[in-house]
Amino acid sequence: MGYKPKRTLYRLTFEDPDLEGLEVVTRRPSVDGLLRFVELYEQVQGLDEESFKPEDIKLLTSLFERFVKVLVEWNVEDDDDQPVPRTVEGLQGLELDFTMQIIESWITGMFQALPPLPGASEPGSVPPEASLPMEALSPSPVS
């Protein structure tokens, strides 16, 4: 029987006062998954939602498909106070700016929360990683 590594969960935190009360829990993807996600995200960044072409919609849908794979839970509700499902269709039913804010926070957090590389340090010294600002995501394991 082989070893199955535990999945680390992250609770996203948002500094934007308009997002107060929003709770989003995600998991870290594989390295390949994260790299592909960032590649898609960068392609989507240049899109203008007023003039979407069919290939743009496919790109955005692909980004949403990847994000729902890491989206563990959230408390997003629709206008009728019903939970928005953690699906591509659920994401597509929200305003693009809102969805992209969540995705951007997740991407930023994944890179800020990367574990430090192993190496020697002086006892009592503060590693350089400890002084990095943590804006969008605080890596706090969720029980």
C-alpha cells in the first residue's frame, strides 16, 4: 500500500471591505495544475467581456473548470438567498469581476504560501519569507 499525501486546505481572506463576510476554502493543486491555471489566467486577463469571441468563452470556461476542482467550499448566495453551487455553471452565474477577484486572490495566495526551500539558517533569525506581505490569502489549515 502506498503513501497518499494529505491535501492542504486554505481559507482565503479578502481585504476589500465589499467582500466582508465572504468565506472561500480551497486546496492546493498539483504543480502542473497551478502552472496551467496561471497560464490560462494570464490569457483571460486581456479579455474584454463586452466583445467576447467564442474562443474567449472557451478559455474562460476552461479557467472556471480548473478553479472548481480546487474550490472546496464557499458561502456565496444568489439574489434569492440560495447557495451558489461550486460548479462552472455557478461561477458563470456570477458577475465576472467578482469571480475573477476570488480567482486572483487564490492565485496570489498559492504563490505567497509556497513553503520555504530547505536550507541552513542561524538560530533565532527571521527567514526572508516571513517578511513577505500576505494580502489575499492566509494559509490556515481548515479542520
